[in-house]
Amino acid sequence: MKIFLDTANLEQIKHGVKMGVVGGVTTNPSLSAKEGNADYEALSKQICAIVPGPVSVEVLVEGVEAMIQQGRQIAKWAPNVVVKVPSTAEGLEATKTLSKEGIKVNMTLCFSLNQALLDALAGAAYVSPFVGRLDDIGDDGMKLVEDIVKVFKNYNFSTEVIAASIRHPQHCIAAAKVGAQIATIPYAVLLQMTQHPLTTIGISRFLADWQKVAKK
Ligand code: G3P
């Protein structure tokens, strides 16, 4: 499973890339707004320049024609940019047109298997089921990811599944087990994934043991 960072924070992205584990980035208007940079294009371009893999940038408009127009603009910002479009009837129309033009689309805000199926049929390169937000309303977000992976395999769809709205390391483990191609995760979760108390204790013990000999 590939790990993407779900953030628009440049420092977090730089660190993740330096660690050698971040294969892409997903942003959304809320995450970009959090950075306090009102220049959406400039911020998105900076992110694309840091990340070696795909960077999802969401359209900021509604309506088929407006999404297509903005999607075409966003697609020109960088070679690795992916246009993010909502999983709606309008989003499907926009995705069909954009994908036929060779523009990669990540269909986002996916909360059902039917939405995911339609997203794939419309030509989405990626579909993003929101795990945490489904869990929040008492549903089982990871079951949706599992079902989408299974159905896409049944029909050999090339659309990749991005487990999104990830809230904790257990979500990453579960996403990997059910076969999601990608989990897009907050930076804090990436750091949590690197940590284990026995690793920390082990390092201290190894160094302390060596110091006992080195001091003699
Ligand atoms: O990738 C989607 C993600 O940004 C949504 O996460 O935590 O706002 O549900 P969250």
C-alpha cells in the first residue's frame, strides 16, 4: 500500500518526502485554507514541486462546465497534478470529460459502494472513500473500502482506491489488510506509525550497555 500525506502544509510534506515513504499528497479546500495562503495556485504548485508522486488538488466550483474549466486549468499547474472532483452526478460528467482528455481525476467525498462504482465507470483514476467521516456517524468506513476493493477487482477496474479521512494508525493497518492501493493520512498519523515504545526503550538500552564498556 502506498502512503500519501493528507495535508497542504509544506513542512510536513517536505519531512514525509525526506523519510522516503510519502508517494503522493492529497489536499482539499479545508486543508489549503488552514495554511492561510489565499493563493491556491501558488500553494498547489509548491506542493507539486516537492512531491515526486501525484498531488490531488480539488476544484473550488460547482456545476459541470465550471468544474471542467477549472479542472483543465489545475491540470496545467504541474505534470503530477490530479484534479479532485466530488462524487456527484455533476462530478461524474466532469470526470468523464476530463479523463477523456487525459487528465487524471480523484473522485472524492465517496461514502457508498454505488458512488465508487459510478466514479470508476466515469473514468476516475482514483476514488476516495472517507473512512473516518463514516465511522463518525456510526457506519463502518473500512468495510466500504473493503467492498470497493473487492468490486473493482471483480471487474478489473484500473481505478485506485485511496482510503481517506484516516484518523489513526489502526485505520492504516486495516486499509492495508483490505487491499486499498493507497491510504492518505494526516502527518500526525504518519509520525504515530513510526513509533513504538519498545523501539525507544531498545535504543536507550543498547546505547547504555555500550557506554558501560566504552567508559572502562
Ligand atoms: O482526504 C480527505 C480528508 O481530508 C478528510 O479528512 O479528517 O476531514 O474527515 P477528515
